[in-house]
Amino acid sequence: MTRSEQKRLAIIKAAKQEFIENGFLAANMNNICRSAEVSKRTLYRHFESKELLFEAVLTDIKEKSAEQEQYLFDANQPLDEQLRTITHLEVKIIYETYGIELSRTILMEFFRQPELAKSITQRLYHTQAVSHWFEQAMKAEKLFATDVQTITSVYVSLLQGQLFWPQVLDILPLPAGDELELKINTIVTTVLRAFSKP
């Protein structure tokens, strides 16, 4: 890794923390420079604006999460066990890779700049790994739906309804232990009952 690449990564890391602590509007480029130990000139050579830096932070996070998104379907293993494992991994991405605090910052900024939200979400937020697993289950005739997007949408809605929105909106704390297992089991059971063969 070149020195320039190292500085770029340091800037992104510092910016992520700054956005979490202060939100997008109040995020201070001087703070980011201090934390990353770079000059302002260096920062702007890599990122021409705060918006581009914010987008780079989200891109970096998405690339890291994509490395974890390898859900291989196994026709010989119980569907509920596989989907439960997948859901645990998805929760880990939500809570650890993105983090609830950064998710709040992202949502606030998306409301402020809907065009930015549209462009970023089209390129960053997708459910390829989950959809691929559902697609393979359908090909193996273990799950049934008119199309894979239908199953994916139901699954994502349940996942976010149980384990994302209540936490982002600070209605409920992050679940753990038996509570987390119960919520994951509810998601898995509901999806499989809806789309398994009668």
C-alpha cells in the first residue's frame, strides 16, 4: 500500500468517527485532519467535498460488508438452520460493520439530501447475497414464490422491522442473548412458513 493510499484510508477512518460523533452537518474537516494526521490540502486532494468524503465512508463500509456476504445454499441442510445463520450474519453487518450510530447519521443525511440518498442507495445498498441464497433455494424447489424479489423483500422487511428500525429510532435497545434469538427465530419461521411448499 502506497503512502497516499494509507493517508486516504486514515482519512476515511477518521471521517467515519467524526460523522458518528457529530453527524454530517456538524462534522468538522479540521477534526478529521487532526485525527487522520494529514493536512487539509491532503484531505481535499483525496476528497473535494464533505459529501464525497461521506460517500467514500459508506463505500468503504459496503465493501467490507460485501466480503462477509457469501451465503451458499446447501440442499442437504435444513432451511431454518441456514437462514438462521444468514440472519445472524446480517445482524452482525447492521450492528458492527455499519453500527446503529452511523446508521442514524446516514438516515438523517438522506432526509436532508434525498438526491444523495437516491444515488448512494442505488449503488451501495443491495441484498445480492440474501437474494442469491433465496434464488438457489427456489431452484432446488425448497422455496416457492413468483420471483426471488418477493421473498427478499419480505425477509428484509421482517429483519429491519425487528432488528433495525426500533434500534435506529431509539425505541428499543440492541437485543442480545435469548431476546435476539427469539427475534431471529420469528423472522426465519415467518419467511419459511410463507414460502415453503404447502
